[in-house]
Amino acid sequence: MKFPQGTGLVALSALVVALATACGGSNSTVPPAGGNNGGSTPPPGSGSADGGDAGGPEPLPQLAAAQPAPLIGTCAALASSIVVPDTTITASEQVDAGVLTVAGTSVPAHCKVTGRMLPRTGPIDGKSYAIGFEMRLPIQWNGRFFYQANGGIDGSVVTATGGVGGGGPLSNALLKGFAVISSDAGHAGSMGPFFGIDPQARLDYGYQAVGKLTPMAKKAIQVAYGKGPDRSYIGGCSNGGRHTMVAAARYADQYDGFLVGDPGFRLPLAAIANIKGAQTYVALSPTPNVPADGFTQPERKLVSDAVLAKCDALDGVADGMVNDTQACRVAFKLDRDVPTCTGARDGTCLSPAQKTSIQQLFDGATTSTGKRIYSSFPFDAGLATSGWAGWKFNNSLNLDSGAVGLIWQVPPEDPATFNGPNFTLTGNVDTMLAKVNATDATYTESAMSFMTPPDAANLSTLKMRGAKMVVYHGTSDPIFSSDDTQRWYDELRAANDDDASNFARYFAVPGMNHCSGGPATDQFDMLEPLVAWVEQGKAPASVTASARGTGNAGGVNADLPAAWAADRTRPLCPYPQVARYSGSGDIEKAASFKCVDAGG
């Protein structure tokens, strides 16, 4: 097998920009009011969104609400008045109302401030590095700061608007009046994964850029408004979700609210597992080096349909959605419920080899010794989509390869000869796994150290400050498994007397692919309920999500089944609850469903 040198790197560079768009406040508190508003929340399903009971978790500090303030002076003046060590403000200009819009709504006037921090020359590759950023500062500010944690391998300073979650958003943090920052995390997108040759660029990408940008941004806000942010939030999806989980562990004193979407918080392991998946699909493929032919679209639809046949009605109604993923694990069996081919593959069956290998991947890809690399994945309704296929069959060759080989391995692959698809399809995953855990004299911190939240189930600093975390994850995510997020949340619960619901809640999004798309109600705003929880003590008992059918202001979801109402709504429920049909009412409306304990 031979590939031309550099194959896949052009595609990877394009993905850098696309994936970068993903998808602290003070410690002041107010005393609990009436014994019912001190940040204490009941376990999900207790019937109250903001009150505690004698059997619930302990009361926590209640953070004070943010207070608005207007911009002092002009946008142009900020270029010279923001003075922070090792930081250059390159421009500051006013952006008039309506220049930016979201779902057809005009974003109010604001200042756009751009700059660079800590410029340097890499000692190994001789390349220029700096932490590039932009801030959007509303003329009429709501007193809040939002750190927009970007996706992919960063590298691009995308428009600082602040995502609220899901696909086709109808709002963003900037529209709501937040001051928002976006950054490239310390390297230029034109470098692709080759920035990983520089040890410091690795660390900035992993966690240090957030630590450096946060105090700078708060200083800039202080200059712009005459006070620092009353409340500070950080959020993002994919790698942005990873950034946010890392911040929850490393910078919990700097942020009050953490919005985590489809987090790749064990990203190096997920990427290696996806590489193992590509190797497995190629072994099943009749076409050399084409993993997609190892599990074709008709075959994936066959499996999705079989999953729905066994699991759709477990929530009380057949509506094309699997709400109870846990019950589905028992109800659906790939070997039993999908026909086995007795002749040639034709899309109506799976071969015995396919069944064995695909089941192994969903159970969790393993090394040559049988050690699980990352996580299991749930069988779900979103397997037949192009979004699912793109991650499994394309990004495994052109994105995961560069990240593993050049950003995370110690030592990295030789950049002069590196070939992404060849690395994926011929590489040894046992060796990759060892190298992302390795260090040497040049790369003194392993990828599993700088990329992952240290002691992820210990969020005691966040908790005891009165800060809050909201996490969501699509159950048809093909690259970062909702099983892994659920496993983490179970560990978090165990570390907090089996109940973390007074400071962190996890919402599965049935059918959603990676951050958006899939046969799902994938349009929702998680930022609004997070703010209400942080600043008013109103914990989210559920979050209403909508489908994006014809005419949706945020954009149409091409994966939406034709049988669904274009404006279908569903409640997203805090784990371990799931949405269940109430027994009567319009099945297209969230009001006809209630959040109940899984299996209830």
C-alpha cells in the first residue's frame, strides 16, 4: 500500500477552519433566601427546579446576578487604553447593529477588538507563534463574560459570538449582551497539525491558552466598562467541550458557568479508537483502502432501522427516536436483530465478519491484547447519516491521523515524510497508545496530561464556589461517545454521594450526531438555563429542543425524517432521566412527554 506524500493534508487544512467553528467572575455570593434559593437543587425528578429537600444534596453558595453596564468612551479608544503585559491590541473598531445576525435577528452594536499574546519563535521548527484572539464587547453590556472554546485543532480566530448549544442556533451569547472572546489557542490554522512539533504550542492548545487569555480578557473588560465581569462563563462543543471540561478542573476559580457540548475530553484516545475503526472497516471493504465500503450507507440504515424496531417504543410511543438508550442496550442485539447474509452483501444483511467486527467497535475498539482504547458507543438511530460517515470514514484518515501522529505522540512522526491516510491504515494502535502517554526531554508533558481534565471527577472547587456545569451529548455522535460522557458523569455522582445534580447536570440528545444533525431535535439553548442556574438558583429540570424542518430560522437539518413535524419539540432530560410519552397528546409536542427515571 502506497500513498503520495502529503495525501490528506489539504483536506485536513480545510477541516481545521470548519471544525474550529464548533461547534471568571468574582466570588461574590448572596445568602440563601428563605432556605430555598441557596443553590441547593433536588435530584432530577423531584418535581422542583430550584428548591431543596431534606434528602437532597447539601446547599451550596448562591452567586449574585450580573449587573449591566454601558461601554465607557469609544471603541477606537480601546486600542490604546487596553494595556496588558505581553499583549498587543492590533485593532479596535465599532461594529454597527445588524452587521452580524443570528437566525435573522440583528446583533446589537459592539466593539471588535483583535490582538496577539506572547509572540515567539519555536525553538525546534523556527516557526512564528502567538495566541491570536478577538473580543466582541457590546455597547450595552449585560455584565457577563463568555469564553468561546473552539473546536477541531483550533488554529483559527473565528467570530466571537458564543454558542448556546445544538444546531441552527436562534441566539448566541453576543446577542444576549455578553462580552465574548475567541482565539486560535496559540497557533495558525495554516500550520495544520504540524504545530505539534513545538512543545509550547502543544501545551497552549491543550490548556494553557485558556489560562493566559482569561485574565487578559477580564482586564480588557475592566477597561471597557469600568468594572470586571460579574459572572464569567466558558463553553463550546467537541474540542470546545474538552476545553471547557479542562477549564472546570484547572480554572474553576475563574469561571462561574461551564457549558459542555459533545466533549472530546479524552480526545487522543477517541482519535486512536477512530483510527482502529478505519482499519477495521477497510478490512471489511471489498475496495482497497476505502473504509466506507466496509459498512455502506444501506447497511447502516439497515442497522438504524433495526435499532428503531426494537427500541423506538420503549419510551411509550413509536416516534422515530430512541430516548432510553440504556433500555435499548438490552432490547437490541446486532447479531440477532439484523439479518445475516447467506450470499453476497446487498444492503439487506450483514456478513458474519461484519457483525463480529462492527459489534467489537461498538463495544469499544481494542489493542492487540484486547485492552479497550477509549469507550463503547450506543447503537442508535443516527448511523445512516453523512455526518456519522464523515467522521468514521474520512476524518479518521485526514484529521485523527495528523492529531495523533504530530500533536500528541512523543516523539512526533517526521513531518517531512508524514502521510495521514497511510499513518491511519498501516499504523499500530498499540504504539500510538503508548506514545500519547509518553514524555521525553523535549516533550515533558504527555498528551494524556495536557489534553485531558486532571482528576475529571473531582470538581470540588467548582462545586463549593457555587459554580455550575451543564453538559449535553448526542447519542449518535460518531467520534466522541455519549457512553464516555455518561461514564464520567456516573463517576462524578459517585464522588459526590451519588448525586451531583446540585452543581452539574448531563443531558443526552437522542439521535444527534456530533454537536448537531442526525434524526434529532437538535436546536436548543443551554446557555439561558445555565445562567438562570448560576445566578438565580433555578436548576434546569429539562430543556426544550426543537427539530429544524422546512422554514426553520436557524437552518434546515437535512437528516430530519420526512414523517416528523417540521417543528417537533422534545424535552431533553437530566440523566438518569429520559423523556417518556405521557400517554396522551400530540406526539410532536414536548408537552406530551415527561422526564422520568430510565426504565420507568
